Amino acid sequence: MAKAPAHAFASTLKTFKTASGKSGKYWSLKELAKQYPSVERLPVSIRIVLESVLRNCDGQKVSAKHVEELAHWAPNAERTDEIPFVVTRVVLQDFTGVPLLADLAAMRSVAAKLNKSPKTIEPLVPVDLVVDHSVMVDYYGTPKALDLNMKLEFQRNNERYQFMKWGMQAFDTFGVVPPGFGIVHQVNLEYFARGVYKSPADKSDTPVYYPDSLVGTDSHTTMINGIGVVGWGVGGIEAEAAMLGQPVYMLTPDVVGFELTGKLREGVTATDLVLYVTSILRAEKVVGKFVEFFGPGAASIAVPDRATIGNMAPEYGATMGFFPVDEMTVAYFEGTGRTKEEVERFAAYYKAQGLFGMPAPGDIDYTKVVKLDLGTVSPSLAGPKRPQDRINLGDLSTKFAELYSKPNDANGFNQPADKLKQRYALTREGQSGDTEVPPPPPGSPRPVIEMVANRSTKAAAHTSATAPSAPKGDVTIGNGDVLIAAITSCTNTSNPSVMLAAGILAKKAVEAGLKVQPHIKTSLAPGSRIVTEYLEKAGLLPYLEKLGFYLAGYGCTTCIGNAGDLTPEINEAITKNDLIGAAVLSGNRNFEARIHPNLKANFLASPPLVVAFAIAGNVMTDLMTQPVGKGKGGKDVYLGDIWPTPKEIDDNLRFAMNAKSFRANYEKVKSDPGKFWTSIKGTTGQVYDWPTSTYIAEPPFFEGFQMQPHASDAGIQGARVMALFGDSITTDHISPAGSIKESSPAGIWLKAHGVPKADFNSYGSRRGNHDVMVRGTFANVRIKNLMIPPDANGTQEEGGVTLFQPGGEKMFIYDAAMKYMAAGTPTIVFGGEEYGTGSSRDWAAKGTQLLGIKAVVARSFERIHRANLVGMGVLPLQFRGADSWQTLGLTGEEKIDVVIGGELKPQMDVKLVVHRADGSHQEVTVRLRIDTPIEVDYYKHGGILPFVLRQLLAA
């Protein structure tokens, strides 16, 4: 057997000692700096990536040249070098994790068919999946909401959970955190992350330790950056490659330094800060870049605040929002229950590497430095359609009124101004507020609870000065009414200061006699059981409940569109009168139709502001100058009367950081996973048997698989235009998400396969079935295909339709795609700026490929979606300069050629040839956004999955 080659940098392997005198080895960056002095001034995040490249330098996947290139990182160099980054672990949430598991199972099926060992397909790094995306807020405002929602969750997802249990027994390194424990990013922060790791195969007395690093199949994986861990979100297809031993390949990034100075003023929350940071960095155009926080202000903010900022990196467009490790990070590890040995090793390792402590101004060379004085941050919200659109709290009422009648392309709602303050009565008859609602029998329509225990059916009039009083006994709704108020999402529920602030505000509000109108859908859905535990210990949970914020579930709910439905009366009033209803949530995303298809104005806010707006009832209530509501004796109560003081929050923080509580909670993942999870029975064996299911089906990506890839011409001839889109088309617009309409192609398919409407569930829950998902691609109710001419009022039709050419017949995009594919006609999609922003949904790319779309041409791409398109064998092409489909005058009637001259190379210029119906043609040069050499290989193999499978089977 050939001897392994000597490590090119063997002299950099050194030893460190912990405070207790235990030893470990590490690949020393200080030692490497003797050879490459510039290493000492590299951004901390780049040095952590450099450590991985150094440690994994095997002369094959990672070469000495890779180490040298990254060690010579220069702040403003041209970015042409490719980094092979080997990550420590992978995390998954269940919506993205299930199709990933399906792909792995399909790979094992291929291996078995080719008479290879199925165990060839096995994750080589630890993989943790958290089931957090499947619970929905069907029940709310009742003490039984959690139990009732979980019962429904398990009824709807039994087949998916059986499949996950198969995966747990089939793969050695695949673990599942069952439903009801929390949200993946908060669980990752509080439990998975261990600081530093060693290889399970390293049994020596002095093992080699290395930093935690990861990729996750959810864009908000970046929350982990708050504790000094390098990690970000990727699509499921890229995550599969990472867990099967492939490095994560990326271009060497720019690193923007974000200097924080000063301190937050009283009354300003971490949520307010992150909305400022998001707005600033989105304007700085940091897409594809690392952002690294430093300076005295960064050192002063609490670790949960740092995690909140890291969580929002996808919203400001960065690959990461990174905070280096310091004493506060170590204290967080102690407070969240890591062992003394782990904490000691964590601190000792980072100190030995010279990576410990918050950098001061001038310590590091950054591509660019952005500054923020924390003292300038004020209370804020973001919306109504994008998280980067920050609004000062005092400006919200006037901003909403302005947007109400502004055109759609100005982020407005295009409504006549004289309709703004009109209200409509909802008459409630024959209802009792004291009636508990039992769970529905299997197969019955999803429940919608209108008035439930402890909440009066006699809704008081709005206290907002903008809304006239309602007739006694009636509920009225109008524009700007808060119809969903949700304390939700890991972004903020991981942060004890804002959660305690919400509880304290609720306590003061209840004591002042304030109430929430019962038709407002209120919910509490934190990302960890720890949250409700400390709210209970602080005596604050009962006050949240009195305002309707009962625990509805532990998981991603309203923030991802799992808000459940509104009442039929409210839905009817909204659609009949074209009302602009509002949601206020403590989440990270508020894209169109994400929260609820009928709520067009969605605002991100801190948890205490969510409670305040639930009480106020309308976003046109100016909480800076007007009363929140009327309390005891009809007295006006203002926000300042009930807002928590810093001392009140600090006095309660002692309940939040209890190491014993954290350990006891997460030990139950294995010892007490819950009665529902224990009752799930799944199939066993190394190869999945693919039982008939409308949830899980063998994916088609390996049909006709051969060990040699099919030779393919990268050019495209005679393509038809499937869609012409504007700016900011998100993965929510592209990927199937939310509820499934009965009249949609997916709904029609489900009914044809015997699934009643009541059991449709959501697209997210059916991500393991390609037949459902491809029919829901580009089917969002708010997507606007600009091929469709606007109506006489200039309003653009919404929904996933196109004009089939030739002839211009209007039909669903799915139906047109099937007709084009049957005729052998390729198709192309055109977009504007920021195409593919939003969640790291691999189905946005998978669905695009299965629809026969060969290329997407846009002004700019979001990082993850661009990589996913390449990973599925779809060409991403980018307009240059001021070029766009509008400047080309496209209508959708044209035929398009993509001409690639010579061998396919990263970021090469290619020609787009437009053939018009009148016989004329026009050429324009576009940039091929296959960015790296490895992506060229992926494309030539038909995608990343066939590429990796061929490598594994060949080995």
C-alpha cells in the first residue's frame, strides 16, 4: 500500500494546554504566519477557513497552493481563487432535510441496482436534522393549543416522520431532534455547537482539535456566527455534497468590517439594532461577502444579540455576519450547559490560535469598513414587504398611509386613498367564548378557531385614533388592522432580553387593564423549550396568555407561512373589499404572500412591539404619540407606561441562563422524545423500499444514470421565454411554499390521487414528492409574470401563469412547461435584480430544472440560489452594465439562443441571441455565472448529485 504523502505544512502542527493541564494538538496559524506574515492581519473569519484548508491539505482535494492563496488574501484583490472548505458538520431542518434524505435514499437505490454496496453512500460528517417546520398555528389562544397543534402535525406528517426514522437507522451519522423541541438554529446555538471538535477516528492521547464549522440547509444557519462559528446556509444539494465528503467550494470572499461603537439607548432592543444593520448592509451591497463585526460596541453587546444579528445575514445579503470569540462567548457556553472540559478546551484553543478577543479598530485589514454608533439606533419595524425596509416606530402610521395608495412598483398597494379608513363589520352569531374546541377527526377540514377560552366574544372598539368605533357587539376590520400578531422565529425567541421584555410589557399591560381584541390571531411559538421555562420562572407567562399569547408550538410557524388560516369571515371581508390587512411578527422575513396569502402588509418587530401592536389593533396607531389603548376606567395608556425598564429586564435575566436547565432539556432528545414521536413506526433496512405515498417518492434526478456523464452541448437553441420577472423575485415566489390551492396543478394532482382538500397539508411538508413540487414551482399567488399585459388600471395579474407560444394562450406555467417539453422546446426565464433572494430552498432550483428551464438570465443573483441552479444543471446568466430584458424590449414572443464559444469556463462571456417574430434578431453579451472550476464539472455532469454519486461509486 502506498505511503501517504507528508503534509506540506507538517511543521505547523503544535500542542496547546487547557487550564486544567490537558493537552491537544492543533494546526497553528501563528506558525503558518512565520511563512506568510500577512496571516496575522487577516479577518478572523478568513483565518478560521484557512485553518480548515491547512488541516485538510492532502495534495488532492486541498493542495498546498490553496493554503498559499488563502494565506495571501488581500482586502481588495480580484476574486478568482477557489477555496475548498471542508466543514465539521451539517445541520438540516425538516422541510429541506426530507428531500435531501430522499436524494440519499435514491443514491443508495442506484448503488444497489449497480451491484455496489449501499453503505458506500454514507454521511462522512455528523448530520443533525431538527423537525421544526411542520407545526402550524391551527389552534391559538387556548391552553390546549400546543397539544392540539402537535396532534394535527403528527396526523399530517406521519409518512414523512416514518421516512426520517428509516434514515436514523440506515445512516450511522444521521440524527433527528423530534418535533416539539425547538427551531434548528436555536437548537444549534444552545445544544449542537461544542466550540471545538476532534475526529471520531482520532483515538490518540493528544488528539487534533479544530474549530466548529458547518453548512446548513436553511439560510438562517448564520445565527451560529454569533458565537464565533463559521457557517452559512446552502441548498440541500450542496449540503449533500458536503456531508458526502466534498469540500464546499467558494470564491475567496471580500470581508466587510462592521465597526460598532457606543451603546444602545434605553428602550432600544436587539431587534431594532438588527433592523438598522440589515438596512445599512443591504444598501452596501454585501451579497456574497463575509461581514465581520468588531470594535468596542461589538464587544459590549450580549451574545444572544450577536446571534440575532448573525441570523439576519441572508436579509442583508451577506454569506455571514460573524462575531469573533471572546470572554462573553465563553460565558454563554457555560450558561447554556456545555461541560467544564468543553468550555476550557474551547477557550484554550482559540487563545492558542491567536483568535480570542474582539478585534479593535486597526487590528485587521478589511475590504471596507462600515460604522454604526449604537447610540443612534431607535425603535423600528421593517416592512411591509421586505426585511431591509426599516421604518422608525414613530413613522409607521404615516408610512402605511403613504404606501396604501402608492403604485406596486414603489412598494405600495395601489389603492384609492379615500378607501383608507373605511371599515367593515363582521357579525358573530351563536358563538360562546367559553367553549373549548376539541381536535377535529381525521380528514375533517382544518380548524379555524374564532373565539376561544378566556377571550371575550364581545370585541371592544378599536382604540386607534384612525379607526371609528364599531357597532356594539360587532367586530369591524379595516385597512392596517393587525390580524396576526406572532411572537415567533429563532431570530428573536433565542434572545432572552427581548422575550423577557415582551413578558414584562404584557404584565404591565394586563395590570393597566389593556386587552387584545379576540379576532386577532395571537401566538407564542419560541425556538426552544428553554424560553417558556424561564418565562414561567419569571412569572410572566400568565400575562402573555391573558393577552392571547398562548404557547402554540415550538418551531417555525408564522415566520415561514405556517400561521394557519384566518376565520372565513375575515378572509371573505379582506378579499371582497380588497383590504390591506397586517401581520406583526418577531420574525426575519415578510415577503409577499409568505405570512398569509390574504395579508399584504407584514411588519417585522421586536417581541414587545408585537404585543403592543396586538393591543393597539392597527398599524396606523402611532405608538410614539397615541395611546396603545384604553385601560381601567377608560384611561388612556401609552407605550411609555408599559415599556420595560433596563432594570426590570436585568432582574429577570437570571432565570434565562441556567446551565442545569439547558442540560436537562436537551438530554430529553434521546431519553424522552415524546409520546407522538415514540409511536411512529418506520421501515428498516439499508435501502428504502419507496412505498406508495403522496409525501415521499423516489426523485427522478438519477433516471437513466450511467457512470459516464452524457456529453452535452452547453449552448441552447430556439428557447421559448417562460417568464419575464421584475426585481426581487424571491425563492418564496419560485419554490412551492405555503398552502396548496385546490384549483392549482398540485391541488388537481393530489385530488386525482385520492387526497381530499382537508389533507393537502403544505408544499413544505410535501417536499419529498417531486410530482407535487414541480407543479407548485412558480405558482406563488403573488408572483407577477410581466409577459401578461396589465389591465386597464395598470394592475399586473398575479399568479403562476404564462403565455404559451406561438399563439399566446394563457395557462399555468406548469402546463406550458409540459407542452414545451413534449415538443422538445427548451425554455428560459428572465429576471431583474436580486433574483432568488430568500430562503435556501433547493426546490427553487430543482423545480426550475424539472420544468425544462435551461437557463435563467437576470441582472443579479442571490448567492445560494445561483449555486443551486448550477447544482441542478441550469445555466445562470447575468446581464452586463445597464442591459436588461426591458432594454432588449422582450415581450415573451421571441426565441432565444445562448451561444457559448469554445470550452466552458467560469464567468466567461456568452452571447444571447434574440430572434423576433418579425424575422429580425439582436445579440447581447451576458456573463456566465458558473463561478468556479468545480461548478463547471458539476454542470458537465448534469448537476452536483450525479457528480458526487459517480465519485463515490467509482471509489
